[in-house]
Amino acid sequence: MHEYLRGLNEQQRAAVEHTKGPLMIVAGAGSGKTKVLTTRIAHLMANGVDAFNILALTFTNKAAAEMKERIERTLQSTEARNLYIGTFHSVFAKILRYEASKIGYPSNFTIYDTDESRSVIKTVVQEMGLDEKHYKPNIVHNRISSAKNALMGPMQYLMDSALQQEDARANRPAIAKIYAAYAARCFKNGAMDFDDLLLKMYELLKTHNEALHKYQHKFKYIMIDEYQDTNPVQYEITKLLAAVHENICVVGDDAQSIYSFRGATIENILQFQKDYDDVKVIKLEQNYRSTQNILNVANKVIGNNKNQLPKVLWTDNETGELIKLIRTGTDNDEGKFVADTIKEQKLRNHYYNKDFAILYRTNAQSRAFEESLRRMGIAYKIYGGLSFYQRKEVKDMLGYLRIIVNQQDEEALKRVINFPARGIGKTTIEKCVIYANEHNITMYEVVKRAGEFGFKAGTLEALNNFTTMIRYFQTMLETNNAYDVAVQVGKHTNIVKELFNDKTTEGLQRYENVQELLNSIKEWTESPSNDDGEQGDKSLGSYLQQITLLTDTDKDEENVDVVKLMTIHAAKGLEFGCVFVVGVEETLFPSAMSINTREELEEERRLYYVAVTRAKDKLWISFANSRYRFGQLVQNEPSRFLDEMPKELLDMTHAASSSRMMGGGNSFGSSFSRNSGNGFAINDAEQAAKKYGPPPEKKGLSYLTKSTAIPKLTAHTPSGNFEASDVSDMEAGHKIEHQKFGFGIIMKIEGSSHNPIATIEFELNGERKIMLNYAKLRIIK
DNA sequence: GATTGCGCGATTTTT
DNA sequence: TCGCGCAATC
């Protein structure tokens, strides 16, 4: 028996050894999925399959890198570097770069990230003379993105009556036209967005038989990780590629499907068994990651979902500690609690920073934890949010490199043509764009031939100087490597010098970022070619294409000792000794946007499942009575998911006994229910108190914000049938009755019109700020 | 043509 | 609260 087969359980081994024909591995959380995948590839190679003939598609670059490394270790050989392994996006980008001319693109095509796509949409909407307020870039982009992921071009979009009706109803009938213009503009710019990397790959295979045959033949063995998160384009592409050999192995867990907003559909994993004859299905149900308590909680919660493949996840691991449930007064208290607990755990149980992860639903929640960790002197890193490559100074530098490599790229040109300022202003740029559109040439072409378009002498000179500089960089690129050119760009444009002279903290940071960028280019240039025989390519163009697809979770920083903060989405596939799942409140988790259909809610629940199953040893789940949103303190109920966890597995006394780090006073009494029919939350508070222990006592801690201290409530019982009045009728000066606080006078109304906040002086309960949308008030006079 | 300041709208999740 | 877009000003 091969050495690498030892240490696999029966099912894992069966999955590894089943190499011929379609295979579906249903892999529960923590069931050794990566191990199976890597061992399976090693096994193929050990049995004579050429690495060049194996395609493995993963969800993140990090997963790909990790797999590659593990295979090398298993086989004690560098052959693994010949594997085609990476994310859908990066693998297809590589292939498209090679095949670009077949579909009319330059091989140096630019890849637009989401920001750039939106920016192009914005220009297109402007140029079409449409109302920008109405056709907001992110809304339009989402529509287009969904269409692309569903294999729909502009024409099909226009012909689709369901989509047309939706757009008409939303009063956005021009989306199909914008889509067409956007696609045309991207093409003209020699650019693809993220979705194009999939869509164009599909089109390539569909329209070019020789390309289809080539890759069908090349990829004799195909493996796809996280299959539950693939979307229709990805599904169609892999189906095409696998059609000849049918050696396709998909790995997934329907319980962890969390990307439907990106077009992913569980249908793919359910459909797989029908697509091929004789599909072998193997279930990996033993969990090696978590304690029994953690796993039991996770199983119980996910059991509330109706749509799922039957499986039972179990573990041999020890029972472990109870799951600790924590209620805090505010989001700041929550941050403080987590930082305190980390400090305590490090001292008591000798954990390192890197053993901890703080997982939240939205990026905006990171702030409170950032502050508290910084105050406690605990090293941390936030993943997600603004990535390195999205920073302005980095984008500016990259803008130059992009226009050097691809002169069609109008986005890049507009970004750098007057940065640093060189007297080419808005009007000039607008003129260039108009001339370009009129003559159907690229904007760069207009700039290059500025003399033909009647610019004023000064402007003309500025434009000419600019193109001379770009041309200088281009010729330089012929004889120098990417790094040298990048350094020259920094010098010649004065970008580096300007940042260097900026001695503010931010300026220093920006300078360092540019230096880091240069280092990364250097590293790329000098690292050994990856031996893939066909496209081992160290050109600047290749560099630019790859970095757009990088996220900061991809950077392997295992040995850096920091607490990790990230969204639950970003945490998929990762595991940590100690996990804090925070902000587990209604409207936040589940998100208010995702509680309208069963499908949406079930996805939120799967997300919760993913969060909980990241933990190996210890799990804390926290929620706050109130938190700042839009700069206002708002109250939330505890999440419904908390009710779905079996109480005997929860340590709820912790919430009450650790009140030393929590505040909020009697803030329960003032929380407003969003959905309980009677419009106030005191019942919820009582229920919550029963369920999760008594509300934390206030101990006057300095970090508590004043607004959490709310005067004691004097209860009020409304007279007769209480009928709430229309919010829009309310004005300052009105006398009102509140269901719980009793009679009062509206002092003022502020806040936005869709979220008005009234300051009301109550007879018995003092002055309070009331959110009119949630509270029910009756106008007396 | 660049800089500053004010007012308004925004929060899901990401390759 | 924060960041962005727009308008006013030099």
C-alpha cells in the first residue's frame, strides 16, 4: 500500500482510489476534504497520470497554493507545479490570455475589478444621457453580473420577458441597453470583468471547436472544489471540458452553499448525478475538526433547513466545552468583551493570537473589534474590506503599468492622464472621450494624434508630453523586466517622490504601499518560472492579470501571530482554535435583506453553520442589545438562530456572570421590536432574559457611551384599542401617546426622511429618542 | 483648473 | 459616522 493512503478513513480512501469516471464527494465540514483532494491528485500522478493533464479548480488562490504544496510534499517531487490548479477565474484568465486572439481580444487584456466595472458603467450611463440617480452603478452592475453568470448576453437579456418586466417594474427599463453598451465598451477597452473571465471562456469553447478539443483532450482529469458554490457558467464550462473523458470529480457540501448572490446554485450539485451515467457518490461524514459540542450545535441548527442532502456529521473528538453565549450592551462592549476574553485565554490557556478568529456578517462590524484590540495591545489583521490593490496610490501606479501594456484601456488612461497633475483637465479629457467615440477609435489614439483634433497649444503640448512618456516606458519594456519599468514609472512620474515628501502618517503609509507594490513586482519577476510549459510567463501583462484576482486572504501568513478578523464568507474553508461569532442579532444576522424568502433565510442559516463549524476547540457567540448604525444607536433583538441551538450545549450563565465587562443598564426596556405585532419589545426582552439569562448589570465603565444609560422605565398601559397614527403626519409640538412610554410631546424630528428619529419628552419616562418607523405612536393633538 | 467645504446617502456577503 | 459628489472660490 502506498504510504500516502495510510491515515485515510474508509470513505476518504474510496474517494482517492476511485479515479475513473464521474465522482461526487459530499464532504461535511471538517471532514478532511482538502486531504482527500490532494491525496487523490497525488494518487493519480503516482499511477502515471501526467500532471499536465490534471485540472483542479478551487475557490480561492490560497486553497490552490496549499493544495499544490501538499501534493509536492506527498510526492516528494516538484512535478506538482505542472498541474493546472487555481481558481476558476485565474485558470481561465490564463487560458484566455493564450487564446485571446480567437475571440478578438488582445492577449494583454485588462481585468477590471468590481470598482472599475462600476466606473465603466457610470461613464456609459452618462454617455447615454440616462439619469445617474436612477441607474446606480452597483445596481446596474449586479443585474449585468447576474445575467452573465446565467449565460445571458445583452440580446438575450433584452429578449427575456421576465427580466424586462422586473426592470420595468423597478423603473429601470434601459438596463438591457446599458448592458450592451457596457459590454461593447469593455471590448473596446480590451478589458474583461470578473464575470467575463467565465463567460468568454464559455464562448471560446462553444465557438471554437479546435480550442474545445484541445482542452478536452488536455484535461483528462478534472477536479472541482466547493462545487456547491458554482454558478451556471462554471457548470457549463466544466461540463464541456469533461465531456470526452468524463473523469470529473466534484467535491462539495450543500450545507455550506453561501454564494447564491453571486449566481451560485445548489442545483448544480443536485444535478450532477443526473448528468452522467454511473455517478459514484461518496459521503465524508466524520468530522476531524471540532469538538462534539460544537458539531452538535451546528448539526442542530442546520437541521432546520428543508432543502438538503441527507447526511450525518459525527466526530470522535472529545466533548469539549459548552458554547459560550454572550450578551453585551453595545457593539463597543462586544468589542471590549472579545478583546478581554482573548487576553484572558492567552494567559490562562497559553493560546497565541493566531488561534483566534473574530467572524462577522458584514465588514462594517470590524470597527469595534479593531479599536478594542488595539487598546489592549493585541496584534490583529483585518481580512477583506479595502484590499491592498484597491488603494488609491497602488491603483495609480498600476494604472500606468496597465496603459503601458494595453493602450486600449480607457479606464487606466483616465486615471493617470492627469495624475500627478500635468494640466490635462476635465474638459480636455471629456473632449478626448467624445472624439474617440465620434471617430470610433480608442481614447489613447486621440491623445496620441492630438494634433489632428485642434487642441490649444498648451494642452497639445501636455498631451504630447504624456504620450512621449508612455512610449518611453513601452520601449523600455522591450529590453527591461517588469520591475525595472515599474521603478522608472515611479521615478519619472514623480509619484514616489511626492509620496516620500508627504510626511503625514497616511502619506508615509502610502509611500510604503507603493514600495510594497514594487517589491511584489520584483518578487514576481524573479521567482522561478512555473514550468507549465505553455504559458510560463513573467511579463508585466501576465503580472497585471494575476494580481487583479488576488484577495488578501490569499496571502499565506500562517506564521504571523495575529488575531484574524473577517467576514464569515471570507472564513470559508478555514479553521481556528477559538472562534468568536459576533453580532448575532436580527436584521444583522440574518441580514434584514435576506429574510423575505425561505431560500434567503436558509442561506443565512448555512452561513451561520459555516461560522460555527470554523471552530476547533472553543466557540463564543455574542450579540449586543444595541449598536451604532448610520451613526445612530439602534436596538436589535437576539437572532432567531440563537433559539435553534440546544440549550443544554450553551453556557448562558457566562452572559450574566461576566457582566463586569458589559453595560447597557436596563436597555432592554427600550428596545423596539421590528416584527412583533404589538410594536414594542418589552415582551421580547423578558423572553430574552428567560432564555439568555438576566440582562447584564451596569457597573459604570468608562468605555460605555452615555447614550446607553437610559432612565428607568415607568410602564404604561395604553387605554382602549391603541391605533398607531401615520408617521408622516407627525411634527414637533404634537402631543402623542406611546404604547409603552405613555404620553409625551415631540420636541423635534431629525434623521433622514426614511428613518426619522423623534426626540420625545415623556411625562413619566423623560426624554427619549424614538425611531418612528419602529415605534407605534398615536397623535393626541 | 485645482482646492475646499458642505450636504446627502449608505451597509450584505466576493472572485 | 464616513466617504463621496458637487458647488463655490481663488
